[in-house]
Amino acid sequence: MFRVPSETSEEEVPSVESPHTVWKEENWWVAKDSQTGVASQGKTRREALENLDEAVALHKEEIGEPIDSWEKERKLLEELGIDPEEVEKAREEKKEFLEFMQPDPED
């Protein structure tokens, strides 16, 4: 996993296995992991890379806790300012969602 170095050392240099692209769009830096397709942003290049590191770790389930119930999901959606009822309604109407928002087929 890539770590944002304060000073470059061999152990902090990203490996060939996890290349990334970083660019600036208006007032934001954007970083995208080429292997996973995960992207993140930040006000500085360093912040974008730090956010990308966390986003990739979450994507790979290396950190964080799974959301394994509707109540946990509802709480998180509310914290993010997303109306859980709209999400539930859209699922019932089979509107297209990103993969992580799809209900578990085993439920």
C-alpha cells in the first residue's frame, strides 16, 4: 500500500503493483489507483494521496467494519446526508446503483 512520504525513502516509494495517477482539477488534487479504479481527492497533492490510501484500504476491506444490517446502513446514510428512504425506494424500483449500494443477494 502506498504511503505518502514526508521524505522519500525506498520503503515509502509506491510499488509497481499499485501505480496511481495524480492530477489537479481547478482547486482540487485528484488521485486514482490504476489497479482498483478507486479515486479520491484533496486540497493538496499530499491530502489526495492520503485519502486515496484510505479509500483503497477500505475498498480492499483492509480497514473499517462491514455494514451488515439495514440499521447500520441507515445510520451511515444519515451521517452522510443521504435520505435512507430514497435509497430504499430506489432499490425497490430497481434503479441503478453503484455496486456497494446494491442489497446483498443473500438477504
